[in-house]
Amino acid sequence: MPQRPPSPSSPRPRPRAQPPPKSRSQAQSAEGRRPLTKKQRRRTVKQAQEQIVRQWWQKPLYWAGGGAVVVLVVALLVVLLLPPGNGLQPVSTPTKVPASVLSAVTNPGVRIFGIVGEGSAQTSNPAGQLNRLTGTKPLTDSAGKTEVIYVGAEYCPYCAAERWSMIMALSRFGTFSGLKEMSSSSTDQVAPNTSSFTFVDSSYTSQWVDFMPVETEDQNGNQLQTPSAPVEQIFTTYDQQPYSASTAGSPGLPFLDIGGSYVLFQTSFDPAILQGLSWKQIAIDLANATSPVTLAIVGNANFLTAAICLADSNQPSSVCSSATIQGIETVLTAQSAVGS
């Protein structure tokens, strides 16, 4: 029987929508995904592990939304943890010297001694030059060793500067122990809080030199050590006119007598060179032969070394026979004697 056409009032059936063509990956899913190769599996595991151990600051979320906060926190930590200014922290009580600082001041190296030579020590502060004595008896101890006498004070910035060179020079002839860090007075108008050392409770051993230090006053100007009678006599004899510019009854500091042959009435370089520098900063500078700090400290140490060599018959030869020291000896012996 022939079929009757649909009534005009009856709705026509809609054509069924055709699904979009499958992508290659969908087609593979439909057919069952191919198994991963060993290389792909290792890569997948590695990426998962890296995602787990990735530090918080490496994750994009923190840098995208909180980067400014992180930077601000780090900046605040730097400000809070760093010491004020350039790191100088003066000390008011004797403090142990770090090994790095002690090594720098006692053994800067033959190369540095040779490059610096005379340095700037004897020209930056002419009043602090070594002065040659004449007609005096050699100053030795009972064993015949050359005596080096120092009179200073912990508060004194000039003494603070000179100690760096003294320790360096004397360390070429012997060994210090018990040295401590100490700052000069904080109220001195000249180079306050100069980083230095103190000879109080220290000792020195040498085959050639007998070192006799006296720190007369502490950082606050209180009496600390009293010179022995022989040291007091030498100090008061030479640290006044006609030997120095000091007047009787008011000798200047520091005072240094090297074997009765050379005397020093004031530091050989301006302590302002060390102004504001910490022990660590000075120690670092001593490795740079062109630094003003090195030119002053090492240059002065070379002059002190040459004076000790002259008073000690140029012993030991390993120190005194160097071209640098021999050249400075020529300069020292050519000086006009003071007090004559």
C-alpha cells in the first residue's frame, strides 16, 4: 500500500546534527591511547618531582601577585641585619683579634713590602719621621738583644695608627701573642674610634729584639700601666726639646726608642687615613699595594724595620738584606742627628 504523505499541519522531523570531526588525539582516545615510551615516562616523572620541590619563590604565583612584597621584605632584612655605616663597630674592652686580621697585620707578604717600599709614611706626616740619635749608648737587654721601647695610651689615635706599623715591623723579628683589638677614644677630635690594638697583657718573643711596651692610660684616660724607672728616664729625656717639639713635663705620644739609635715622637702617618675603617676593612686594604692605607702602614713598617736592622747589626739577614730595607737604611743614616 502506498504511504500517505504527511499532513501539512504535522511538524517535519529535524535532521540529526552531525558530530564534529574528531581530532587526532580524540581519535586515539577512542581507539585506546598508545602506551608511553620509557623516555616519555621518565620525563613525566621528572616534571612531577620538580613541581613538588620547586621553592616558593620560584613559583609564578608569588612573582605574579606578590613580587613587590617579596622584594620589600628582603630589603627590610638587609637594612636590619647590616651594621650601620660602613661596618665599623668600635670596642671599649679588649677583644680577640680575628685570625684573618692578625695574619694581615703580621704577615702582609714579601711582595707587598717590596712594592710599597717607603710608601707615604715619611712624607704624609713629616713631624712623625724617625729621628737619628748620636753619641748614645746602644740600648740592649741583659742578653744583648736590641731593646725597642714604646710608650703610648689606648685613647690616643696617633698611637692607634702607629701600632699597626709597629706590630707589622716587629713581627718580622719575632712573634706576638695575646694581642687584642681596641679602639681609640670616641671623644677625641682627631680620628675618634680609630681601629687598633692594645699591648696590655700581650707578649713578644724574639731572638734579636726585646720589646717593652707601656700603655699609660686606657680608652677613657684612666691610668693603666706605669713605666719602669729606666723606661721613664728614657721617655722623659728624649721626648722633649731639644730632641722633640714637646716641652718638659708634657711629652707627646706615641714615643718609640729603637735600640738607642732612633726615636719616634709622633706617628709617621695621619691617623685620619684609618678614620671610619673597621679592622676587617683595614686588613683587606693591606692586600692592595696601591691603597692609601697600605702605603701608610706598610711604608712606615719598612722604616721601622730598617731602623731595627741598623740597631741590630742587620740581623736577621733574611729581613735586613732585602733591597727595600737596604735602600731605607741609606735614607736613615743620611739624616742629621737630633739634639746634637
